Amino acid sequence: MNTSAKDLSIIQEMKEAHDTIVQEVSKVIVGQRQVINELLISLLARGHCLLVGVPGLAKTLLISTLARVLQLKFSRIQFTPDLMPSDITGTEIIEEDMSTGRKAFKFVRGPVFANIVLADEINRTPPKTQAALLQAMQEHEVTAAGETFKLEEPFFVLATQNPIEQEGTYPLPEAQLDRFMFNLWVNYPSLDEEKQIVKTTTGGREASLKIVLDAGRIMQLQKLVREVPVADNVVDFAVQLARKTRPNESAAPQFIKDWITWGAGPRASQYLVLGAKTRAIFDGRPTPDIDDVRAVATPVLRHRLVTNFNADAEGVNAVKIVERLLEDGRQ
């Protein structure tokens, strides 16, 4: 993509759309600007997000509000221990033709057939049901009864997890975690933000939201992100950063060898570059730099690093390891 006047105009339009979306969502969601921004980065990069946060932090409200602003079909699936794969993808029923009396099987589509799918408390259901999302997330399609159904684009899975209540949960396997572009931590609001939350949610006033983008325009912008040029040194930095998380790599620092069992795979390198591209465009720039890669490194890498006993014993988590890698990269 050459940065012609037309391209710069589209980039400016995308920046303005991003700012307007954040402004509209903020009418309902108090604070959480970084989470909102990273959700939008993931959406335009064709990624999926895993949101981790304690109950009551408006994770579900944030996602449904984003769907309204983007005029996308929204579907919420409450994951429970008795949820079956067919409850997500859909099931076949026998339907009778009243005029002829003939019976035939008909596939009834499940809630996964939406643009934005909220997988609420995804770790509360067994792996068999969790796996029902894998094909949808990767290939954007569902296979049932020997037939494959394409999902409507854009398709975006947002899953939530409660980090404090672990009884009766089934941790996501690394293979499924790797399919999420970002792992976003939703933190408690500040004092002033919590006061504003209480004021706005205990009154009778309801926010009026403006539609900013629709499905067709989002797909055009997703295509634009793929066409953004990236300098070789930025790609090299992203790839080297991901490779340094692997303890068997010769370039891996000693603390990685000491604390990590398994590092990030090639998807991490891809998402680092895609995230950097999208962040640059949202900032009105035609190409990303190394700082853009740094900015998305934590949400891309923190769920892809498997720490060992030594790290646990020393109180070191994946976020601290990523921060140290980034700090070493500045030297």
C-alpha cells in the first residue's frame, strides 16, 4: 500500500471512526479506555479476545454496547458445566412438510451464528464444549451433520473468565488460548470512576448511542489493515520478541530458560505485527514502528507463556516476564 493522498484520507477516516466509537462506548462504559482500544484493535485485525476480570466490571455490557455502536449481530452464550456443543453450533431437528406429510432433517443454527459472540465464563464448561468454538474461531465456519456452514463476516469471539472463582472450572488448554489474539485484564475502576458508575447506573437516564460503522465497512477496514506496509526492522523485532520467549532458543535470555516451560508460537509474531499495524492506523500513521509492537506485546504474549515451578516459587508471572523482555530490548 503506497501512502497516496487517497490512502491517507482513508487512514484519517479510520482514526476518526475509532475516536467516535470510543466516545460512544464511553457514554455507557465508565473508564476502561485501554480495554476498549485493544478490543477495537483486535476487531480490525480479525482477532478474538479473552477478557479476564472479577464479576461486576461491565464486561458483558462493554461487549454488547460495542456491538450496538458497530451495528453487528450480537449473541451471548452463558457457559455452564451442562452446556453441550450443539447448544453452541446448532442442532438438527425433524421437520414435517404440512402439505405433503414428508419429514426431513433441518439444521437449526445456534448462537455462534452472529458477528460478535460473547462466550461468558468460557472456563465453566468442559473441554468438549469449549472445543466447539475452535473451528468457528479459526476457519469461521461450522460443520454439523456432514455439512459445513460459513459464518457471517465479520466474526469476532469475546470470551470472559473470572480469575478468583476456580471451583468447578475447566482451564482452557494452551491450543485454544493460542487462538485468542489478546488476553485483556479488566481492572477495578478508580475512585472517581466508581462514583460516576454509581451515579449513572442508579438513575433513570439511558444513553443514546450513535451507529458509527456497519459490517461492510468493518470488512473494508480489516482489508486495509492487511495492506499496511511494515518495515523489516519492525517485523524483525516482533519475531525476535516472540522467539526469545522460547527456552530452547539460543537467543533466549537466561531468565526465560529459568522461568518458562513453553514460549509463544508463530501466531504471537503474526498478532504482534497485526496489532502494531492497527494501532498505527488508529493513531493516524500509515505504518507502524517498534513502539507499536511494544504496546501490544503484553496482551499478545501473557496467555501464551507457560511458566514453571521456579517462576511460581519466585512470584514471577507472565506479565513480569514480558515486561523484562521489553526492558532488555531497549538496552
